[in-house]
Amino acid sequence: MTDIFMAAMKDGDVATFHTVETSKQEWEYGGSEGFWLKRLYDRLEAREQTFLMKVDAGAHAESHAHDQTEQIFVLDGTFYDQTRTYNAGDYVLREAGTNHTAGSTTGATVLVVYTP
């Protein structure tokens, strides 16, 4: 397997890769009780951010909006907004300025991507 990776390194500039070892990161407070973040990517000047978000069972965030487009991919558990509940494998895109709630009855882990 190492031969495969070494051959791939010859074809690309791995110096431009961005990697994060999330297992070594602590969860940060996510702005609402029961919401936790691990930062994967921040390019604030371009208004681009990517987070791993953990939502505790029973956590709920009241209606709010973001000034960026928000993309959510549910990795495990269930995640809800005011329209429905999303399961592992579901994807949600909310345009900038869209009011929404968020929460989980069972707990969830989601990938969140913000773009302009």
C-alpha cells in the first residue's frame, strides 16, 4: 500500500494538502447549548468554513439565519429543523439568510460547510 501512496506523491503537490486529525481535537462550544464543533477548515477572507458538528440528544437551537450558504451532511444520528428530521446520509442546503431551527432528539454528528 505504501507504494501506491509514494507513486501518488510523485504526481501531485502534497504540500498544498490540508489535513486535520479530529481525534486529537477537543470539541468547542458551538454557540448554542448542546452544539459542539471541531474546526476542519477556515478561510475567513473568502467566507468559507467547514466544521464537524456534534449535537447532543435533546439539544435545540431557536430560529436563526447565517449570512453564508449552509450545507449539512448527516453522518450519524438524526438531525432536525422546522420542516423535517434528517437521517444519516441525508444532505441539506440552506441559502444565505434562510431562517431555520436545528436540533436532535437522539444526538447527531454532521458535517457543516459554509460558503458565500
